[in-house]
Amino acid sequence: MNQSVTKQSASTSSSVGNIRIVVADDHPVVRFGVRNMLQNEPGFDVVGEAEDGDDAITQTLELEPDILLLDLAMPRLPGLEAMRAIMAKSPRVKIVLLTSTISVQQIIEALQIGARGIVLKDSVVGDLGQALRAVTSGDYWIGGERVVNLLKALQELQAQAAAVPERKTYGLTPRELEVVSCIVEGCSNRDIAKQFTISEETVKRHLSNVFDKTGVSTRLELALFAIAHKLVEL
């Protein structure tokens, strides 16, 4: 269930001077965990939550938070596309990507669009508070540390990307790659929906996108394509 709050209720519940945050993630348990974590950190107020990319845009534009914590793999509209839309209309908000996995090329693209930080979900307990404070002070948070010189960091990332060619993913998002892995394992749409706490309709949309990007038309063809092109680890 979407736990969005209106701008009026957010402003009355937030403490003066606190950093106002909207959390956008399609997993309710992640939103719940991040909210609880930040409630135990002084100086933060979670004023809104969003469960997909479109809702992230709406919540951010309506609530005008200081920071948007945005999952990279979001239903309806991927995180990077949502970020582009938000940056075009509300460039003041600082966006920190919260993600399970991200490639060097995606980090570069996110920073070029306007992201101020990237926090991996497996290190969120140790990094989140520091990352939010670094971003609020005007710095960046990349690779688990505060970054002051963005240009230097981008040059280092681009050199890293050139030295280690990225695995070809055919434009698939991290979530779409996860769905592909499930298909290779023989999971049904219901299994996938349950695993990622999303609707079966969302799974069907992911599969439709995957079929379009890979040029296949059946689940078997997709599994064979994924194995042949090393989209999954066996």
C-alpha cells in the first residue's frame, strides 16, 4: 500500500531544520526499513514514500523534499528516467540512488543526469546517514565515501569503465535482469511476483520489455538467449 503523505501533513510533522526525505522503492519492506533507520538518526524526517517511478516524480514535485532516496530498478518508470524528469522540473532536490547493484556505466550516467550519491542496499546500514549528510553539505557520495571533486571522480570512473568492458546487457535494467534470471530458473510469473513483492501485472510488463529488447518471443527462447549471451550466472 502506498504510504504517501501530503505536503501539508509533511510540513506539520517535520521538525524545523531537519533534512526532509522522500523514499522511493517498490519493496514495502525496504521503505519500512529505511524509514525506521532514519527515525533513529537525528536530523532526518521521512515526509513521503513512493512505490514506483511515476509516484516518485509526483511525491518529489508535491512535497519538495531536500533529498529523494530513489531505487534504480523501479516499476512503471526506471529510476534513471524518473530522475531525468525530476531534474528537469525540480533541480534543487538532491537525489541519492539506493540500489542492489549498479554498473560503472550506470554510475557515470546517473551522475551526469544529476545524482548526488549512490548507496548500495547491502551497505545501507553503515553508509546511509553519512551519505545523506555528505550530500546535504554539498558533496557527493560514491563508492562508500564522500567525494568533493566530482570531475576527478568522473574521470576515474570513465577510466575504470574503459579498462574493464561492461558485460553486454542489451539495455536491460537491473530488475529486468533479475526477472531473466528467474525465467532461467523456471519460475512462473506468480513466483517472480512473490519473490520481488510486486504484482503479476508488473512482472508481465517487465517480460514484455525484455522480449522487445532481446528480440525473443517466448520464455524458452529468452532462457536460451540469456544463457548463450551470459546474461545470467549459472
